[in-house]
Amino acid sequence: MIPVTKPFLPPKADYQRYIDEIWERNWLTNNGPLVNELELQLKEYLELNHLLYVTNGTIALQLAIKALDLKGEIITTPFSYVATTSSIVWEGCQPVYVDILEDTLCIDPAKIEAAITPQTSAILATHVYGIPCEVAAIEAIAKKHSLKVIYDGAHAFGVKVNGKSIFDYGDVSTCSFHATKLFHTIEGGAVICQDPEVLRKMAYYRNFGHDGYENFDGVGINGKNSEFHAAMGLVNLKYLNQIFEKRKEQSLRYKELLANSTVKFPKIEGIEEYNYSYFPILFSDESSLLKSMKLLQEHEIFSRRYFYPGLNSLDYTSGNTPISDDLSAKVLCLPLYHSLTAEEQRMIARLLLRVQNNTGK
């Protein structure tokens, strides 16, 4: 069987050394030394000033919305994982959808201004598959209309734009360190921002609002993470360059193998530093996608319709987004993970080409 993804696992002995330390200290959670060490190393690796390690990428989004005190409408993308929208709704705001660009699948800045109303408080955009949004254009619109900007960077770890981390953009950026991500802490996430006051709020919010043992600074939630999760992150950081190189090698191989097919790929050319976090392909129509997916499954190869359906199809939302509607029905993410072999990739490509040539049934 070939799954669509597998978590990267470092040598067990590397992780065990941290586990032994945790056993000796008997300090399992509540902002332990490994959590602090991970935050420091992540800031150094990503060249960031401020970063908080939290429970997961969804909590990160909720903390960002809460800390920025957002109300009313938030302009967002229909082409993202459900957590992007559910976080908006969970925090009592209303998602307003703007369509996406055909080449990158990120939110289309040219369509944002028409969606702004007196009730709009922010823009929440997703760096889809790690492909950066048009951050300069979004920033200009936000400044013009006095809006806050949050970036859902769940896929964007390690991506750079204009010489700096993609997480340096927006009022708050978030990331996911879920087991399926190229850098993971089993479960986990982060919030990143430049404003010390917003960071201070999120630091309190993630720990019930505790300001010492007996005082509270506002209302908070349990957004902390454990020493065991931080330990996995500290080990995985040591293998990041190897992980990035492998992903790039595999992605370029897929492109070469599928060069003569009819599928298309999102545009990544021109990105200063891209992370190759996923390998999505775009079919000419949904029927071709379904036939290809079926043939892959018959050979125990599992792909994923990511993202499908568009978030504007959820019960509590609406929106006119024809490009997203069209592309979400035609995009398929192929298997991509550290131990995927070249021969397995060649087999996947052969099956996809077989469907294209009408020889697969």
C-alpha cells in the first residue's frame, strides 16, 4: 500500500534521549524547558523575532482572531482546509468568501476590495500548498481599509518571500505542526506576530489567562503543548534540510514523469524558497480525476482530493466563487513523503498516464 502521506520519524534513539530527560525532570507540560527550547530554535531557524508554540494549527487561528479582537466579517478563501473557516465561525465572526487565482490557488487580491463592507474587520488568507499569497497586494488593501491580516500558513513552513520568512507577513501568521506536515511535532502549531502586545495576549490566552498562580489576565483557553511533543520537534529540526531536499527531488521527479500528460500544476516558479510540501495536480475535468483516483485505489495507492469540496459549500456559508468551485473538483494530491521511492513514483505516473490514454478501466 502507498498512502498519500506518512509522518517523518527520526531515529528512535534520538527521541529517546529527550524522553529520558523528561522522565528525570518529571515535568511533562505547562511551558516546560523543551517547549521553551523549541520556541528558541524555531525562531532561530526561521529568523523570526516572536513565536509561540501551541496545541495545533486550529488553536493558533482561534488565538489570532481573539487576540486581534476581530468582530463581524472576515474576508477569506473558499480553497483551504475546513479549520480556516471553522475558526472564524467558532470565534463568532462571519466568513465572506473571495475567489482564488487560477495559477496559484491562493486568494485573488483583485477581488478583495469589492467584498469589503462596514462590517469587515480582517482578511484571513491561506498560503495554499505552501505557495505564498500576494502579500504586498493584500497588505496594501488592508492598510487602505484599516483591516487586520491573518495568514493561515499551515503548509508554509520554511517558505521565504523577499528575503524573509513568509511568517513575517500579516498581523499574525499561523502554522501547523501536525504529523502530516513536513515539519511536525506529532500535534502542534505556532502563532507568529511582530506586535509585542498581541503576542502578550496570545501568551496569556494559551494558558487559561494565567498571570502567575493566582491572577488572570483576561479569559483564556488551554492552548499549551507538552514536553513530549516539543521533543519530537527538537529532533525533527535536525533533519529539516534532508526533508526539504527529498521533497524537492520527489516533486521534480513527478513533474518529469508527468511532463507529457494533460495534467497541470500550480505555479511555483519565482518563489524565492519553496518547501514542496504537497504535490497537487489539476485535471482537465472531474471525470478524469475520478477515473484516475479509482485506478490508483485499485492498486492500493491513495491520493487525496485536497481541498474538496470548497468551503463555501458548508451549511453556514455562501459565496460566488466559480474558479474555486471549478478547481476544487479537479485537484488531486499525489503521495508525497520522505520514504516514497522513485519506483513507486514511476508506478503512480504510469497509472495516471494509462487513464489518460484510455487503457485503464
